[in-house]
Amino acid sequence: MIFHFSVPQPFILENVLKSHGWFQLVPFYWDNENKTLKWIILLTQKAVLLRIKQKDENTSSELLFETDHQLSDRDQNNVINRFRRIFNLELDLEDFYKKCRDHPILHKTFDYGLGRLIRSESVFEDIFKSICGTNVQWKQAVKMINAIGAAGPAVPGTKYTGFPLPETILNRGEDFLKETARVGYRSRYLMALCKRFTSGESEAKRAENGDMNRDELKNYFLSFDGIGPITTNYLMALYGYYEEIGVDSFVISYMSRAHFNGRKPSAQQVQDFYADFGCWRFLAYWMEMIIMNGWNPDE
């Protein structure tokens, strides 16, 4: 069956996906040849494969959702609501686009249909993936996460899986994380994360639904083992808070090349460089980096 959904403009599906590395991770599978996002979603305890593409490629606000399953109106609404959350479609970016209008690079953000960062369906999954992505090259993080993702609920007759629940990962055990996924020291943080969620993580829904203010959300992320201030700033951006840039070696490397004539700037110099963007500081940096570099999975 096929159903439709109109997204707020500007929005070019491929460009939005490729502005954040989550699109390379289970439960997302990008079909570059057909410009189609394959997304595995759990509906009534079954893994369902959705195929999503933009009508008339990059010229339409209408997205087409296709699946081999027959979905009820309730299931269709469920899919759309999850899609809206994953793509942060409730976020009003008008002020950000205004600030970009006269910028020598960021004026392209609107025309390229950029501005939104995708996140996961659950805060558990975002934290899990973020822990895997610390202190490692991104291509290695992709291998780790997708090896773990293979343990998730499978779509019958396909190679695709959804992301595993914390119970599933706990049952597989720490040896699975170390030997199969090769997560190294991160295994203890990941196991602690899974145990916390299987024990009834009471604040998760508040975080996912946007019911926490900035300080509450920041303290929430910092409360997890393996999540430090830099990763917290990164996670905050996935949830619509862009005041601070998570300045790590990747950011320093880009800023050194792009704006500091090969010199390594301090973390404060990076923050100050985008001060004119105020509460959009992180988004300004990230969109500029994407427009200039594109997503480079080898970094």
C-alpha cells in the first residue's frame, strides 16, 4: 500500500538524510540508486519495511510511503508521527534561515533543503549510538552499531532488521558486544544503559516528547555513564537545542582548515566564531560543514 505525507519546506529528503550519519545505521537503509529510504519500524510487535521517497525527487513537499503490509489508519498515523519526531519536523527554523540569508555559505541551506538533523525513534537508541561513536572513526562506529543492529527484529524474507531492544542486547550479553561488535571499553557503558532502560527508565518519554527544558535535558544526558559534556552537546542538537557546539577533534580539524589558516582554535574560539547565530550556533556550524564537505564517513 502507498500513503502520502507533506513535509514543511524546505526539505529535500536525500540532503537531510546525508547531513547526519544516523542514516547509515540500522534501522535506516538508504538506497542511493533509487533515492529511497528504507526504514524498519515495529508495528504491533512486527518488523515492517517502509520505503520512503520524495515525489518528483527534489521538487515536491510530498513524500510517498510504501509498504508490502496493509496498514490501518491508526498505524499510518503512528508511522507519520514517528517520522515527524525523527526528522524534527515540529521545529520552527524560520529564524535560523533568516540568520543564514546573508551568510556567504549558509545562504545555500534553504535552497539545498537542509536544516534538520535526524534522530532515532527512542532516546535509548540515540544514547546507545552516541556511546558507540565516541573516540573512534565514524566508519568503525558504523560497523559496531550495525553489527549490534543485526540482532534486532528481522523483516521476514529480507536482510533488514530494526534496532534491537535493550532486553535483546542484555540477553546477548557483554561478550556479544565485545567479540561480535568490537565495542571495546564501551561495552560496560552500553550494558549499564540497557540495564537502566529494562529497569524502567521513567524520564525517557519526557525527553522524547520534548517535555524537558534545556537544563533538564542536558542533566538527563549527563546522567548516563559514557556520556560526557561534548557528547551531551551533540545529543542536545538532535533534540533541538543548538546553543553550544560539541567541540571535539573533528570540529577542531574542520575549523582549523576552514577558518583559522591551519591553526588549531580553542573550544571557546569555535563557540565564539558562530556567536552571531545565538541559539542556532551548533546548527550553523553543522550546516556549514555539510555544505562545504558533505558527510565523510572516513572521518
